[in-house]
Amino acid sequence: MLTLLGSLLGFISSAFPDLLRLWQDHQDRKHELAILDRQMEQMRLGHTQRLEEIAVEADIAESKALYRHDSKPSGVKWVDGLRASVRPVITYAFFLLFTAVKLSALYVLIADEGLAFTIALPRIWDPETQALFAAVMSFWFGQRALAKARASDMRHITQEGLDLIKRFEGFSPMIYICPAGYPTIGYGHVVREEERERFEDGINEQEAEVLLQRDVRWAERGVLRLINVPLTDGQFDTLVSFTFNLGTGALQRSTLRRKVNREEHAQVPREFMRWVWAGGRKLAGLTKRRYEEASLYVLNA
């Protein structure tokens, strides 16, 4: 019995190093596979980020091209005036033609048919004409009034949010050429051709903030259009800052927007930190901006 037990213990002791080596090899392979999985995930995220960057750059390029087209005058004053006021011109022309036709009809009824003014007027101002007139007035002028009313009631970025944008945009009292090649002043305001004379002597910080409040309106509208859940002021501010920096297209395509709309607020800061790349490089300035945006979002959740 002792001999059998000794032989068994001897076999186990001799086989133990080989068993231990097999176990270590298995653990090593498992670790290598985990590293490969992480590397593949990082590569996938990198490619996804680059695709998003390309889409954002394309969106920005398209917006700048449209801006150049709209801001470049033709050199003919009446053409530029007409291009800026197509809807009013069409409206006024319609009303002039409408009035001329109705007055001609009134004249015929009075002069040729001998009707009194009080009898002829109801004939040209019948219910159908009144309905047409009311519809045109409502479409051309009522809609504009409603649009202005909605704009005045629209949610706006808070002063804390404006200060966040100001810190990262930086202030310049004089016109300079930005890296994209556009004349810029204040807190990133792109100077249109017709504004050059106005800004040639520079501006102060108060004037620059007024310009920023106007410039940031498109980002506010983008956030209000794309986000359909309630937001605190801090959350709204951070999303406006993000959109002002990267464009509405970036917010629309981002996982960040989907997380916000699903109210997965705890996962939103991580999505902010994905947007720190430009030109294939991770930029310190963007990293700092995204970190502050993410922190403000969390503190106001």
C-alpha cells in the first residue's frame, strides 16, 4: 500500500511542472487574446472616429462654401437687393396686381354699368376674394410674425455657457485670418465682406459678446431640433458649446445625441471625450474643451 501511494505521489510530483506549464500557457494565450480584442476595439473606434471627423469636415466645408456664396456680392446693387428680398418683392408685386385688377373691376361697375359705389364694392369684395386675401396675408405675414414670436421665446444659452465658449474661442479685438483662411474677430466671428469697414478699427469685449450671442443662435436651434428630452441649463449649454464647435451635423450623427435622447446621462461624458481628434491627431485643446463640457454636463444632470 505504501509502495502504491509513493508511486502515485511520485507521478503527481513529476507531472505537476508540466501541468503548471500547460495552465500558464493557457493563461498566456487567454491574455494575448484579450489584448488582441482590445486592440481590435481600439482600431474600430479609431476608424469610426475618423469617419465621423471626415463627415464633420465635409459638413463644415459645405457650410463655408455656402457662406462664401451668400456673402459675396454680385456688384450690382439691385441684384443683391432682389436676392436678399425675393419674398417681399413677390408679395408686394402680387398685392399691386391684385389691387389694380380689383380697382379696374370697380371702375367698370361704376362707370359702365352705372352702379352706386355702395352696391359695386360688395361685388368686387365678395367672400371668395376675402378668403383669398386672408390666406395670402396669413401665409406671407402671419407666418413671419409667428416665426419671430417663436424665436423670441426660444431657449437660449446661459451666461455660464457663453463664458465656456468664450474661454475656448479666445478674444481678438482686431480682424485676423483664422487657420481656415477666414477673416475673424471677437470670439470667432467670421467677418463678412460688408462688415469689414465696420470692424476695421476693432471691437471691445462687450461688442464681441453681443456678436457671439447672435452667432450662437444656429447652434441653439440645432440642439432644440435634435434633442427631444428635457435638459437642465447646464446640459443645454454644453450641447450648444459642442455644436457651436463641431457643427449641427456632428451632433446629428453622434452617439452622444442618441445617449442624451435615451436619457442615458451617465454615459454621455464618455461620448464627449470621443470628439478630441482633428486631422488624425488628438489635440490637447479639444481634449480640455470636451473635459469641461463633460464635467458641466455631469454637474447639472
